[in-house]
Amino acid sequence: MKIIILHDADARIEFLDVADHLIGSDIEEFLTRKGFSVNNITWLAASTDSVPVVYHKFDIDRKTGEANHTKREAELKDLTIHGQLQELKCREQDELKSALRKYGEEVDGGFEVHFEGERPIVAGYLFDEPCDIVIDAARVDADGNLSLLGEDKQDRGEQYGIEPSDIFGGQLDYVTSNIRAWR
């Protein structure tokens, strides 16, 4: 169960992820046992992995005097290192797909780039072994699937299909940057 606590005194939010069997039937009793003063907080319990949050900004345009209202949506969610790393890898894959669509050559409804000369090198797994991988080509197909061709930096000469998920987080940006610089 997730418990969201808003501290009335300092507008601080705490996000508790608590195993249901630890709470029992009385959430306020659990919070009191854990040191929270239920007189100075507002709490909400939810059985979800994430809680949607909408950030609103209200302002007045100084030139026109018109009221402005913008909003963006986000989520309160599990912020473990693993979760953040997976989000980073997804964002890197999306950025690479965008670069391929913008700068790549259209082939069979998809877009691809073949690197020549100095090619990007990323860290990842080939056959369950970590290594440096020289990227020879990147492609996004018509369905949005990303694929890479590369070779082991230490054992050059044979190309392998590489799953984007096998590339370490923070590494695909080298491929994306190389595409932008190369074009």
C-alpha cells in the first residue's frame, strides 16, 4: 500500500511504500507507531504503484496583462535506482529513434544510419558478457522497434544484432550524439 503524507507545517510530502500486512486495519495507528503525528499531517492511502500529480502554474503575461495557466503531468512513483535507470534507458531509446527518423535514410518504411570511419562505442552485453561494442548501424522500423548492429571492440570483424536493452544506461546517447554530429 502507498501512503502519501502532506505535512501541514512545512508543505513537505512523504511517499510511504508499506507492505499491507504491516498496516493492519488502522492506518493512523501504524503512522503513530512510526513516529508521525497524525494531528499535523494529512494522509491518503492508495493501492497503486504510482500517483498522478498535476503541476499548475498561474501567472500574468507582463506585456499583455493576460492570465496564463500552464500545467504538466507527472507521477509520484518508486524512485529506486533500478527504476530510474530503466526510465533513462527508455528515454535514450526514444531520443535515438527520433534522431534516426530525423537524420536517417528511409528504408522499407523505417529509418537507418550506417556509421563509417569513427563509430560510436558503447558499453553493453554481448552473449551475457559485458564489453565495449562498436556500433556499425542503427535502425528504427515502421513499427517503432529499435535495432542495432555492432561488434565487440576487442574482437572485431563479426557483426551482431544488439538489443537496445543490452546497452548500459547512459550509453545510447553516444550513438544519438554521433548521428547528430555526423549529419
